[in-house]
Amino acid sequence: MPTNIDDAAAGAKLDPSLALPAHFKHEGPAANHATELPLVYEGQPTELPHPRVHGRDGTNYYDQDLGEFPTEEELQSLRRVSDKVPWKAFALAFVELCERFSYYGTTVVFTNFIQQPLPAGSNTGAGHSGQSGALAFGQRASTGIGTFNQFWVYIMPLFGAWVADAYLGRYRTICIALAIAIVGHIVLVVSATPTVIVHPNNALACFLIGLIIMGVGTGAFKSNISPLIAEQLPLTKMITRDLPSGERVIVDPTVTQSRVYHYFYLFINIGALVGQIGMVYAEKNVGYWLAYLLPTILLCLCPLVVLWGRNKYVRTPPAGSVLGKATKIFMLGNKGRWHLNPVQTYKHLNDGTFWENVKPSNIAPAARPNWMTFDDAWVDEVKRGFAACEVFLWFPLYWLTYNQLNNNLVSQAAVMTTNGLPNDLLSNLDPLALIILIPICDMVLWPWLRKMKIHFTPIKKITWGFYTGSAAMIWAAVIQAYIYKMSECGNNASGLKADGTACAPVSINVWAQTGAYVLIAISEILASITGLEYAFSKAPKNMRSLVMSVFLFQSAISAAIGEAFVTVSADPLLVWNYGAMAVISFIGGTIFWFQFRSLDREEDQLNMLPTGHLTLTSDEESVVLKKESHDEKHSNVDDVKRVQSA
């Protein structure tokens, strides 16, 4: 922690030298070249402190629109609270609820639709008292298509983010993505109509076309909806306020963002829970056409809500080729740092000058490339965004534990005593637990921790998310060990007896799995929700969708890694499977903490970085903010000092 948090938070260390191309000409009226001073420069305020605020002596820096910024002492002593969440954020969260209902409600019946045969005499696929099915292509086909779908929907966010950040903006990209997703859902409905479903090859071709189209829309939607929700929050910097009770508190935008993303995740799980349970019964009692049609109808509500608020939502415009500039900064920073000797390479990459050397103020005007039209503050934001992406690279190890609830835990339930309960219904304990636990965390646990002055930062939360995921796998491993111990078939509990009949379920009640599902739900609150918050709060303003897509892409990487564990995902190796997941998650979380604990100490400074800006060039649509020269800044600071002295 620096001696003066205000200096670090407001960017006092930045050199505000002119950050324009060498060929730039100051043409046009003076208003076009208006400048904006940083809050502090070389430890000194560049604006006069507010004379008296809340009866205080006015020593804090003050923003006319926001209010007083907290001092270092206040950061350590005052309770942090959330700002009010505008209704616009909840309207967009409802859109996410409908979209997740449509996605999970549709995908939950994919396996039976592809794997199982059409029931005798049926042209809908409804199983009624038997097994529902349609195409009869077997388990390998259903697993392969399901894996492809998971890859597809988590790769497409990268494309959707790039389009939003560079060309269309988040709002317009969401509108187009919803339209594409609706078309994909309609094609899926066609594949399940009675006249098509009776022809498996034709139905499969139609189904795959719908799957691909739906994935494009779903992926582009996912990377943009969560940043758009958080952008509806008006407060972007920490300020102090006096409550009616007289208590002085810090209104922390990260606390507000955390609250928004908790309820965003709550809405996701409400949609997923209702969609999954409802469509399983629609598949079983009516047919696949209804299981695909109902989610499509609900998805059609989304564009109506989005269009209704088009003039009310905060909409960040696209910023041109931002990704290209961020990549060029990164490549320029690497220049001259790589050697045949790996020790020298490591030292040069971690000598603390990587990002400082690529700031425009540290490059002579004649040597600056033409694409370097941004200021130093934007470089700091890009640095913070790259650090966030580095944090996300550990998430595939966490998602390995989460992914167990969709396959191996369902299979484990099948060899336990279910008392007539469908074994694939138990996985809904996860969203149900989240629906219960999220409000408890938001209204009870997190406020209590803040009241106790326990700063449970994102890096700490993610670390404990790894540990609770590991605990869930230990729980599952213990249950699996008892299953092998009590099964009449020993370590082949899900197999066949010598006479060819199936092994009887063990006497362990299926509800014994509850602990594993609850622990996974807790780990999602700590890791997954925090990951969403981190992606938004640490990304440059004009790269939020892209950084969010990098976070989502880790799920696709996890699915690829999970393929390596397929050989241990069956009897008699399931105890080893769960045990390996527990060890991987625990070790991954421990290394994660030691690697990123420095970011944990810098959390407040990172959140209070000033917003960087790009300048307008002939081929880019960017925000214009032209900084004054180094000498002009010194002159302005001197003027402020003279006024203060007077």
C-alpha cells in the first residue's frame, strides 16, 4: 500500500506528456483541444479541494459530480457499501433469464434426442412411461455433438466481443445475436416436428444446422450482456457518504458490481432450473417439438425487452480497432526481452519496465509509431486487462470440478437408491442451492464481512472457490468408495453381473450427493461470479466484451482438458477420477494464490485507475481526449499551488 492511496488511485505516477502522433497538427478551434487534468500530479492536487463537505476540513480530493474520494485512513477504517442498483440492470437480467431458460431448456434434452431411438409407434419422441428418444445414433454421437456444442458456444463469444468492441457496440450486437439465436431455435423446432423426426438422417442434418446457428447467437450474446448490465451502474470510483444514521461509509463500485453480478447469476440459475425441469417433462409427456418450441417462445421476449429500453440503457459506443492496438502494445513491450537463455528472458520480462517502456510519454515523439494515439492511462488499463486474462488462465482447472455435475455425478446417482426419482434430476440441486445461497451471501454474509472490516477481495474469493470445488470432489470420491464397498458387483457397480443382469443399486440414498452439489454451488459463488466481476472491473472500458469473452472461453479449454480424463471416468476408476479432480483444484488454487496475491494487495489502486482515452485518427472511430504537454501540466500544477497559497 503506498503512503497516499489517492495519488496511486488517481494515477499520480503517470507522466501526462503529449500522447499524439508526430504528424498530428493542432488545427481547429481551441475547444477541440480542451484538456482534462488528472486528480493529482506528483503528489499534489490539480484541483482545489472542496472548501467544506459534510462539515469536514476539505482535505480530500473532490469531484463535483461524484463527491469526496476516500483517504487512505478511510479506506482502512470505513465500512464499504453498495450503491443503488438501477432498474435498467434488472431489466437486462430478465433478458438473461429468458435466454438461459431457452438455452438450458433446449440442451437438457439433446442427449436423449440424439442417443435414444424413437419409441415404437411415436412420431414425437415422447417416452411417457418409457424412455424418450428420437434419432438413435448412440452414446458416442450424442457425446461428440454435445462436446462440439460446448466448444462452439464458448468460442463464439470471442467473435461477438470483437464485433461489439470494434464495430457495433454491445447493444446492437446483442440485438443481432438474439435474432440469430431465435432463427437457430426455430430450425431446432423444425428438426423435431412429427414429419421430420421420423427420418433420422434428415432430422440430424436439420438439428446440426440449428445447433450451429443457435451457437453463433448464444455466444455473441453471452460476451456482451454481462458488461452491458454492469455499465448501467452510474458510480465508477469510490466515494464517501454520510448515511441518515450519521455513519460515514465508502460507496464502493466494486461492491455494487458484485451485488449486480450475484443477482445476474441468480437470474441465470432461475432460468436454467425452470427450463431444465420443465423441458424434461415436456420431452417425456408431449414430445421434442414442444421441448424446443417453449424455449423459442420465451427467447422471443428478449428482443422486446431490449428494444423497449433502447433509449434508457447506457450504451458505450464501439472504439475502433482497440484489439489491434492492445496487441501492438504487447508485442512492442516484448521486443528485445526474449533470449536463448530462459533465465535472462524471465528476468527481462519481469523487471517491472514492461508496460512503462511502451507508454507514449516514455517514447520520443519522433520514434512513436503512427498507431500510438492513446494516452498513458490507457496503457495502464490494458496492463490491468492483461493481468485479468492471466488470472483467467487458471480457471479451466476449476471448471474441471464443476463439469463433473453434468456427467459423472449423474452416473453416480444411477447406482444409488433413488426411490423413483430420475437420476438426472439431482443435478438441479446446484441451481437450487445457488438460488438459496446467493441472497444469503448478498444480504447477510458479505455485509457482515465488510462490517467486520474483512476485505474479502476477488483473488481471495477465487482461491476459496478452487478449495470448495476440491472439497466437492472429495465428497464425491468418498461416496464412490462406499458405493464400491457396498455394491454386489464391487468396483463394477454400474456394470453387469455374471448372468448378464444389471447390478442392483446400493443402499446409499441418492440424497447423500447433496453435499457435493452444495459445495459446487458455493464454489460458483466464489469463483464463477467473481470471475464475471473481475472481467468487467479490470478491463479497459472499450475492451470489456473482449476480456469477458476470454473468461468465458476458459470453459471450452476445460472441456478439452476433460477429454483426457475420459479413460478414468468409468468403473473401476471413478474414485481416482474424483480424487484427481480434488488434487488438481486444490493445487491449482494454491499456486493461483501465490502467483496473484500481489494483485490482491493492489485491488483498490487497480479499481481507481483513471480512464484512458484514444484519439481520433482518419481511419478509427474513437473517443477524443488530447492531453497537454509535460510543461503545460507543470504550469497548471504551479497555478493551483499559487491559488492554494493565496
